[in-house]
Amino acid sequence: MSEALTRDEKRKHRVRLMKKMIVVLTAAFIIIPTIVMLILLNRISDLESQIDDLSTLVKESSTSEMIQQERNESSLPKTEEQKNEELQIGILPNEEIFQGRKVYLTFDDGPSENTNKILDILKQYDVKATFFVVGKTDKNSVAVYKRIVNEGHTLGMHSYSHDYGEIYSSLENYVLDLKRLEDYLFQVTGVRPKYVRFPGGSSNKVSKVDMKELTAYLNDNGYVYYDWNLSSKDADYSYLSSDRIVENCMSQIEDYSKEVIILMHDANDKKSTVDALQRMILEINDLEDTKILPITDDTVPIQHIK
């Protein structure tokens, strides 16, 4: 009897061992693949991060090479074919032939329906101007951006948002706003503008950032900013008659012997500026040794902050 009990206990012991082994093996089959899977997922995540870093480096390198290539190409003499191509995308020829008084008609705050009316007048008199635009995405504005470029005028940047409190709150915010406008205009027109006018001018009194810090950024990054030395004063009042606008401009032009950069505005509420433009063009054209030109690389910048 005792021997039978011993055998039975041994059998039960073996069964318990087998159950334990089955449990251990089952756990192993579950746990080990899970651990391996977690390790592989972590490794995949690391690899994806490395790929993203490499992609960013490649893009930055490519962009840097493109910028350098553009700079190298811009230093080479242009063929007649290249000059013709540039005219088609709105890059204007140099002004070095004319040495008299140069008058630059510049318009801020567009595009708007008034911009189209201004472009019609400029086209009628074969005059080129400069437009410092803001960022607008409506169908009319997109068409105006393209028209400015296609008709040979100079496309400049004012700001995307024209929100003084936002863009002048920090250097970073100003740069973000400017780059947003630059990229958008390039997307719409194929032209990457480099001429800038600060909202309120470089001498504005609202910026929380030292304007010298902003002008230094522009100077260090290939932009040129333009203020003005003659204001039409069309933005100083809610309404200014076309007669006053013409008088404000024409009474001062002859005080200058070289560059005259006139500040005007082409926002929706500037109808009197449109009404004044034809008379201004006619009277400027009647001045001796004077020519209306768009801003180009050869334009001497008028800057309130030196």
C-alpha cells in the first residue's frame, strides 16, 4: 500500500512539473515575441527619426546649393535671350542709361480693385511702378499679383498680415510673416521678391523691436528695404482729394535732383489716389530731364534708418 502511494505521488509530481513546464513555455512563447516586437518597434522609430533628419539635411543642402547657384548665375553677364526671359517673369532691366531725375511711383497695401484701375492707367501711359503688397488669397488678388509681374512692374513685399502688433512684437514674428509672404508670392507668380517696405516705414514708432535689428536682418539676408522721401499723404487722412494728392506730390518733386520715391496707397478706400494718378503722370512727364521708373537693383534706396 505504501509503495502504491509513493508511485501515485510520483505520478502526481510529474504531472505538476509538466503543467509548470507547459505554463512556462506558453508564457515564454507569448512574452519573448512581445519583447522582440517592442525592441523592433523602438528600432524602427529610431530609424524613421534618422531618415527625417537626413531628409532635412538634404533639403537644406539643396536649398543652399540653389541659392548659391542663383548668386553665381546672377553675377554672370546675361545674354539677350536671358534678358527677354527675365522681362517675361517681371525682372526689370537696369536703369544705368538714364542719368536724370528718377521718379518712383510706389503703392502700399494692395492688391485691391483699385490696383487694377491703377494698372490700367499705368498701361495706358506705358509707365512702370512698384507695388509693395500684402498677403491675400482671393481670386482677384491672385490675378493682380500675376498682372503686376506680367506687365513689367516691380513686385515688392509689405507684409503678409499687415498686423503691426503681431509683426513688430519680435524679430522672429517679423521674419515668419515676411517669409510667409515671400513663399506665397513665389508660389503664385514664380517670382521671389527681394524688395521690402516696412509697414509704417523703417522709422515707425510702434515696433517693440529695435528697427535696426530688423533692418540688419534684411541686409544680412539679401533683401533691400525702401522707405520714401516724398509722401502723397493719401494715408494720413480718412479722405484726401485727388487735387491735394497731386499738389502734395508735384509741389515737392523739383526739390530733388536725383531719386524721388513717392509713397502712395492702393487699398480699397483709396479711390482719390486712382483719380490723381493720371494727372501726376502727365505733369511728371512734362518735367525736364525726369523719368518715371520702377524700383530695380540699380535704384538707390531711400532709407529712414541708416
